Amino acid sequence: MKMCGKTERFLGLLGLAKRAGKVVWGKDRLKKAIRSRRLRLLLLSSDIGETVERDLIYKAGRRKIYCVRLCGVTKEDLGQALGSPGGISAVGITDRKLAEKIMNVLPRGDEIGA
């Protein structure tokens, strides 16, 4: 699938955030980051499972963490950007400035809010 320039920039920034150690993924690690208030931004793939999505949105909403469902970015796209052989359905950003940069280049989907 061919991606638009904005999506490629977003995935590139996500890879940079990973190298900087500012990315969290995996349901249990995301929940822990939400509970500890380290998470600044929660990104959900376009094909995330309904149960996982509902659970993460609820927990993030209670802590006023901004959530975005990514438009046209699949689990496989996120996994590839982060160097994971499997798909990744949700990613958290822990750095405020990096989260703001990523928000500026996001392929807009359903903004779920904070």
C-alpha cells in the first residue's frame, strides 16, 4: 500500500521516538504507563481490536491522556516502524515535546480527546 507523505513522516518520527526510548507498546506496558501518568499521547491503529481499544481509551480518558485513532495506519505499519515483526495495535508516547511534534504530522483519524 502506498502511503501519503504525512503518514511516512509520522512513522519516521515514531521510529525516532523509539530510538530515543520515548515509546511504549504492549497492552500491559501501556496500562502501567497510563497508571503512572508517564503517557502523553496514545495512538491506536486503524484496525485495533474493539475490546483492547475500549479498555485503553477508558483508562487513558480517566487520566486525561489524549488519544487518536490513526486513519490508514494498520497494526503492521506500526510494527514495521518500531521494528517489531508482529503487528502493534497501540503505541504510547512518553515525552511531551515529541508528542506535540507527532500530533502536528499525524494522519488524522478519529480524535478521541483527553
